[in-house]
Amino acid sequence: MRIIITIISLFAINFQLLCVSPEVGSYLKVSPRKGDAIINLLKRYSLEGQSNMEFFIKRNSNLLGPQNGLFMHKEYELPILVASFNGVNIRTSLNISDYNIAKKIQDYNISMHSKKLKKHDYRTDKILWVPFLELGIENMMQIKQGDAPSKTGAKQDDALSKNAIRNLALFGDKSSAFKKTDSKLQDHIFYLIAGHGGPDPGAIGYRDGNELHEHQYAYDVTLRLAKKLMESGAEVFIIVQDESDGIREEKYLPKSGSEILINGDSISSVQVTRLKQRTDIVNELYRKNNKKGSKHLLIETHVDSRITDKRIDIFFYHQPDSDEGKRFCEALLGTIKEKYDKNQPGRGYSGTVSARNLYTLRNTTPVGVYIELGNIQNANDQIRLIEPSNRQAIANWLYLGILKAYNK
Ligand SMILES: [Zn+2]
């Protein structure tokens, strides 16, 4: 599903504010009426296109009964994005240039209000509903809040705020409780890539009749790490993303294929193009965000696959000529070793740091670290991947290793 519309709040990043009005930047949630099937519910909200139905089933799959039946007491996400209205006009509220689309959004909000589905007029509650699939604007990155008259006078940083809110949505419902805990990583920018995705699941392991797809596990750890970094005030760009997969608590993560890139592009099926897409995005983001005093780190996460069935532990690669890359790898390795020694004395840890000429590291401007989380074919390494608490532990340790590398 290609849904990449993102909304930013009226003010600069302010997570307290997000907690007060959690609905802005998320999908509208509603409960069905008695006797509702999905189609009636969608129709009530004038969501007639097939893509709305696909979105609905995918987003709400774990809340559906037999034959996709609905439960009256449950809340379902609709393909309607909740956005702030800046009190001026819809175009500057959402930063869209197309007058006709702005007009359609206005008509839609007026109609929803007159049908009493939306409690207040958007000019009163300053909330807009954007039926993005119905309007065919799901591929438009440019929907974001414009230069609203800010009560606080706070300077806006559109791109960053937009990205932060987008990330919170990516973390998923169960993990949406987000609280900035400190500012240790203020002015730090991270580019996180979960290897593979889209048409490429990465390496595949097998366990108890389940397929383990490399990308899924790398992505879950990546999201957990992203959240940790953001909690310390970092700006995080999640380069490969899948809005249908949040941080997941299941052991076996289903294969997907619906991953896209942060800029909304689909992932190429040609390997070299696929890699170039990512490095181009990282370099572009770096160029835009490389302000004075900012610090940047690229982290690409994979799960290795070897012919042998050997346990290989978490290991690291850096670009051959990058002393900085090597330093980061060693800090991460050191932290993981410390944690293993403390938590599982006598286990031993055989992780390594080595130089390797890898496309992503070679072709990106920021310093990069390439992580392999183990051997997806090995039964012991698999436990590190399939246990959600282990995935969280890896993310925590990587986070601590990063702090160590930055002397925090
Ligand atoms: Zn890989």
C-alpha cells in the first residue's frame, strides 16, 4: 500500500503537544453501527474506491471477524488522515498547490459535518479530514502543514516535524506511546536502512514450519532503534518503510512486500537500482539537513545467511577507508559484548568488526555502519530474531553503543 501522506503539526516538534491531540497525523478511527459491513461503513464516509477497501482490510486485519465481519465495540481505521487546519485556508494548511483538490477536501469536510459524522465544522475545531485514497493523492509527499500563524512564534522546521510524525505512525498502534526522555541526541540525525524490502525479502530462514524473512526482522529492530533514538531527541529517517508493519510483538513476522521508500517511491526489483535508490535518498537528506553542528550516522541492518549452519552472532562492517565508521562499529561491538558478558556470563560473543567495500557504505556521504544480526539459518541466531524481547534488547544495546560512540 502506497500511503505516504504525512502531516505535520502547527508548531515545531513538540511531543507533549502530540500527546494532547493524538489524532492529528493519524488515521481517523470509527466504530461501526449495528449491521454494518465494511462496505456500508466506507460508503457512509463516501469512501467508494476499491483502494479504500484494500486499505481497510489491511490496516484492520486483526480486528475483523469471520468473512471480514465488524464488531460494534471496536474502532477501525479509515483511509482518512486527520490534519490540522491553520485557520487560513486548506491549501496552506496542507501545503498543496492544487486548488481543485483543496476544494474537494473542503467539500468533503463540509459534507461530513452536515451528515453529523464530523462533530464540528473544520473552521471551528481546526481539524481536517483528508480522504487521501478517495482523492487519489496517496503518492503526494507534499501534504503538510503550511506556514500557519503560530501562536508561539516558534520557528517551524517542516521537513523534520513531518518526518517525526510520520515515524510515530510507522511505529504502529501498540507502540504509539512515545515520550521524549532526554536530549542526548539533539542535533543528531540518523539514516536507518533495513536491508532489502519490497520485491526482495532478503535471506530466508526456516523454523518450525515458518519462513523467516530477513527484511522483516531487520525492519522490526530498525523501528525499535529509531524509537530509542527519537526518545533522546534525535531526528531519524527511516529509509525503507512499511506502514502496515509497526513494531511487532509476534515471534513470526509474516512476509510482506508492501515496503516503499521514504520518498514514496516503490522499491526496484533490480538490485543495483534498489541500492542506488537508497543511497540517493540518504545523500539528498544529508545535503538538506547538514546544518552547522549537526551529526550524522547511517545504520544499515541485515541478517546474514551462510551456507553453514554456524552461530555467528551480531557483527559489523565499515567502509575500508573510514576510521569513523570503524570507531562506531567498535563502540557497538564493545557494548554488545559487555551486555552479553553481563547477562549471559560464559556465553562468549564472537561478533566481529571488519572492513568491507559495500555499495551503500561506499556511495553515501554520512558515516555508515553495516550490521548483520546473525545467521538466519542458524537455530541459535534465530532465537535472537524471533523473540520480540530479544529484538528490543538488540535495539537497546545498539542505542547504548551509539551513545558510547558519541561519548554521551
Ligand atoms: Zn541482507
